[in-house]
Amino acid sequence: MSLKREHSVDESSMADVPMAKRLRRSALSSAAEEQARFCRELFTSLREFTNSEGAYISRPFLRLPSKKSLPEYYSVIENPIDLTQIHEKVKTDEYSHVDRFMEDINLLVENAKRFYGEGSSEYADASELWNQIVELRSKQEYNSDSHSEISTRSPESSPSRSSRSYRSFSPHRLHRTKENPSPMSGCEAVSVHVFEHLLASVLNERCEGGGRLLCDAFRLLPSKELWPDYYETIRDPIDLQLIARRVRSGRYRNLNDIERDFNLLCRNARLFNEPGSQVYRDAKAIRKFILKKKVELLDAGCKSIDRNL
């Protein structure tokens, strides 16, 4: 992305490089602790997920099938994983970010769906587990961002109109409205036109007051020659151009897929740039906008959106 690294501190403080490095290590350590806590919370909740009949849907996935009793499983599944292995990673804080945790959960779910096939109880339980963990993660991330904003807001200030309207689109409320008792799920396949609509909305979104575009810093990745430290810090670089290419190539199957890449884009910006910088604030704004648009699309029904495009 075509950004220059911004700081919320005076330029004179940049001379103190050792102190800056210590502060950065401290910030990264705090961030890692928060991510580990998020993983623990998600896994604890996951074990309590139930289906419509009240049965715990995590039980079929606690341990992998025996190689002796079901050898064909290991012929079909290239990367076997179970919840016991994931739990060990959670306990040892092995996940550097909650997205790594979600990737393992997704692997477990896709393995079950691939091997057991549609129509099986394992397929149904895996699908329901994924739906519930994605919804819970969205709420967790939204609550984390809201708490961060409240903690930095002055006591006498009140929530802005935009923040109040955003709260009305939270998944928690959406799933309880009389008008939409059974909304679409983020894992349902949708047309490429829906992804194009979402991407266009991001590209045209402006900061509060209708000023500059929020996306300018995220269109292209920074030059490797000018910003080598960016690529030392960021494990999975991504920009809006890459997301656009993936939309055109049919890479995304559902809204959860494209949301995952938008989350990565925003997380990278927040990791590399200092809190309080313009790029950091824009990343938070885009993340909120994506969640809001996703809920709007699911609320309206992506198929009806597709018909109007």
C-alpha cells in the first residue's frame, strides 16, 4: 500500500531509536497478550456451542479418527487437525494472532465437510460450528474496537451520530429482529457482483464530513526498497489491488472470505503504524465500515443485492 509510516509522536523523538524499539517491543507484547486472550475466549465458547437439538457440536471434532479404524481419512485429508491439538496451541499461546486460530478452526471444518460429505451429521455440525465461531469473532472484534474508542474518549464527550448508527447494525441485533428472524449467513456462496459492490463501497467511502477517501493509503503496498522494515514486520502483506484481483479471479466464495482479507489489510496497517496516526485511524474506520456493510448485505439478502446490480 502506498503509505508512509506515520507516528503520533514528535519527529524529534525519532532520534531516540533504542527507546522507540523498546516501546515497540512493549506494544507488540501487549498486543500478543490480547490476541492470546481472544483465542482462549473463543475456544472456551466453542466447546459450549450446541445445535438446534441442544447437542454439543464440538464433540465429533475433539480427536482425529483412528488410523487403524479409518485409514481412508488420512488418504483424503492432507492436513489433519482436531480440537485437542488446537487447545494445546491455545494453552501455550502459540497463536500469534487470533486469525491464525481461526485458520486452524477453518481447516478443521473444511476437513470434516470434505471427508464426511453433505448430508452427514459431521458436515452439519462442522458448518454450524463455523457459523457460530465467525459470528462470535465478529462480535469480539467489534466490542474490542468499541472499548478502545470509549477508553480514549473524553468523559464529557458523547458518542457521535455515526457510532450510534453503526451500533444498530451489530450482528447481535440483526439476529434478533422480527423483520429478519433468519438472515443469510456469511458462509453462504454469493455472486461476484456482491464482492464488486462491497469493494466499490470501500473505495468510495470517505472520512467523516465527506472529505478525503479512506482507502488512499491501502491501494498499493509500500516499496520494498524504501520500506524494507515493513516486510520485516508484516508477515502477510496485502493491498486493495490484490483484493480486487482476487474478486475478478473468483477467489472469494462468500462474504467471510473477503472479510478475512479486509481484516488482514487493516490489521497490517494497525500493526505497522503507531496508534493515533492517520493510517492507524483509517484502518480502524475501514474495519468498522466492512463489518457494517457485511451486516447490511446479509440483512438485505445478497441475492436481492445481486439482482439490482
